[in-house]
Amino acid sequence: MKAYIFPGQGSQTQGMGGELFDEFDFYTRQADEILGYSIRELCLNDPQRQLNNTLYTQPALFTVNTLYYLKAIQEDPAPAACLAGHSLGEYNALLVAGAFGFDDGLRIVHKRAQLMSSASSGGMAAVINCDLDRLRECLSQGALAGIDVANYNSDSQIVIAGLQSDLSAAYALFDEQNIVYVPLKVSAAFHSRQMAPLKEAFADFLRGIRFSPLRVPVLSNIDAALYSDDSLVERLSAQLCSSVMWRDSVLNMRATGVTQFKEVGPGDVLTKLGGKIL
């Protein structure tokens, strides 16, 4: 059994998409009309140095992931047994499952990007080779209850998020306990309680979208469980301020019989994570 998995923010790189913009010109032109700028120019040349800006990164990745998927099914039309995406990539999984068309999907992602780029409090850091129990024990020792697990990517890679003051205190503890960490270049504490004020505004926007029944099972980031047709607004809005449970998602897919994980998008971040998880 095969699963398509779609990468999220952090996988962007200048040059992504390449000749796919010309090959799938209909979608390229549609993206330009919705966004009001050239998606090809942004991804290939990035003249204004905006590709790593959340406001532009998310629509760009959603578009490029879509083009990679269209190319993938040309080469291998056999359908996937299930779908999943890491954070932003979850929108590509829902697109492929039929929840919405490319145009509505891009409008949703653009709104999400606008909301997330408006947040300015906090930061994030990757914690390396420290399992979740040890990480939580360390944070408990430091009375750092304000720090959240943003991404549970694998047992050897966990991303935390919180206010900068809490993160600075955590870094001091990590140094004492020889825990390796890498502060991330992000503008806010994504996938944490700091994003909670954005949740209702996003839910209001999503309620204006007409969703279609899912044709393929899709795993949700917030708990690695399957979406139902009536849970899209709730789960997508909750995803803003919830952990991305990627490790559990991969394990759940394997438990249902998935033997092939095909990453669809730029890079191989999820493929490498899958190797560590499995």
C-alpha cells in the first residue's frame, strides 16, 4: 500500500518547481490570479527575497506541492491508500482527497499565511536526540510549563515553541544537560498556544468554504487520527495552535498496512524522518 505525504514550511528552496510551472500552466496562471503576483518568479528567482517569509512561503509550497503531485500521478497513476502532510502539507493531502479544488485550497492557505505572518510573539527550536520523556522532564525541572511541543517529528527530533524568555531559560537547561538544540529562524511560536488568538478568525474563514466529501483517508496532524467529512473546520483551525504529531502519523499509516511512503514536493525531509521513525 502506498501513501502520499506532503512536506510543509521549511522545505522551500529557490528553484523549486522548475519546469513544472510551464508544464502545468493552467495552475500556474490560476495561482497568479489568486495571489496577485507571479508564483513562478517567486519560486525560481525570488527577486524580493520573500520566499522564506511565511506570507509567501505557504502559498508557494502549496502550489509547488500540487504541481509535483500532478507530475507524480502522470508517472504512476495508481491511487494512494491514504494521505498525510506535515503542517502546511496537510492542505495538499486534503486537496488530493477531494476536500476542495486547487483554487479554494490556495485561498485557504493564503488566509492561513496572512494570519500566521501577523503573529510576532515567541520562537521555536529543534531539540535533537532527546526523546519526549526526557524533554518533558527537563522542562518540568525548569518550571517551563509555557513551552509547547510544536512538532513531534521523531524520537530524535522534536520542535518546541514558546515565548523567547521561556526559550532562553530552556536553552540554559539544555546546555547544563548536554541536550542539543537549534533555534529556528521563524517569526513566532507556530503550533503552540501562542497561536490560539488566530484560531477563531481562521475558523470563521473556513466556514465560508464549501468542502466536499473526502475520497481518500487523510490523517490529521493534531492527533494522527483520520479526518471525517464534518471535522475539517475544527481540525484545520485547531492545527494552528496544536502539535504536529508526525511521528504518530507515520506509525499509524504503517499499522494500517502502508509500506511505501512517497514524498511529493521539494526535498526529502519527510523521507528522512520516516527512516528514523520506522
